[in-house]
Amino acid sequence: MESKASQTTLLAKHVGITVSSIDNALAFWNGVLGLTTCATVEPSAAEQNTLTETLTGVKGAKVKLAHVKITEDFVVKLIEYTSSPAENGVTIKSKPNVPGTMYLSLQVADLDGVLEKGKKLGWEMVDGTGVITLPQCGPSAGSRVVFLKGPNQEMVELVEAPGDKAVKGVKGSALVEEIENGGEEEGKEEESAKKSDEEVKDKKKVVETILIDDC
């Protein structure tokens, strides 16, 4: 009987993406996806000369880093090599079936808007691909999905779930409608509570009047 190995993976911390320019990359991650840069790092010369070269195996490697927050516990680490020429790797013509290809999957609001803005920054659908709508079965039923390739050959999968046309405030979002409806309900509850207080005060006045009359 095959024994099951104990789980040694404790947490997913980040995904690292090598880019040609931190600033250009952040135009997409911040400007199009609306994510926040939580840290930018440029290690000291001493650290660059020893730690970075040892870690990456790149002779004379010097880097700049930017951490883009996806959740409280997970970030995208953008890495710009500032001193070493890039080596040939995956090409823009590559597709998801190329061994070694990796991608990050993100759920977004307003997929069409993201595609339109991303295209202006060099993010386009992988050659020969298109937006699909998942069949009506399973937890992702009805979601729209597409693979997008960036100018640094990075690949992301974008997913727009039904009802999440615009989570960040545009009409049509299930989340926004829920918040708005919640606000309306809260307003109704406050109005109802106010009426109840007024009714209690009216009854108290009646009781006080009766007591006075009884005297």
C-alpha cells in the first residue's frame, strides 16, 4: 500500500515575473488591473554582488523589484534585471502547451474593458485563441475566460464570473447591487426604527395624559 506523503507546503507566497521595465509593467498591473504596489526594492550593491548572483546564477546580476498585492497573503513579484542582458526564452508565438509555460489566473471585473486597456500596453490574446464561455456546469459555469500574453512573454488567464461585470462600482455588478440593496435595506431599517421610536413617544404621551387626567 502506497503511503501518503505528509504535506510540507505551507503557503503560496508569490509568483515572480521577469520584465524588461518595472515602470511599463506597473502600467498594466496598476493602471489596467487596478492592483496596488505594496513594495519596491532595489537591493544594495553588496547584496547584488553576492546574494542575487548566487540565487539566480546570472553573472553580475543586478535587479529591481516591485511587489503587486493580489491578496493579503499573495503578491506578484515583478523583476527587472538592470545589468545583465536577457537570454532567449519563450517566444511571443508560444502557447500554453509549450513545456515550462506558466500562467497566473486572475478573476476580473469588466473583462472587455481590461482587454481594451491592456491591448494599448502590448497585452494581447495568444495567437489563435479567443474568449470562451464555460459550460453551464460546475462552480465556474457561465464564466468568460481568455489567455493574455504580455510584452515580456508573461501569460495570465483572465476570468470574468457571471454577475461580476464591474465589481468596482459600475452598474451591473452583483456585488455592487448587493451593496446598494443592502444600503437601501439599512435605510429602511433606520426609517422603521425611527417610526417605532416616534410611536413609543406618542404612546408615552398618551399614558402621561391618562395619568394626569386620572389625578
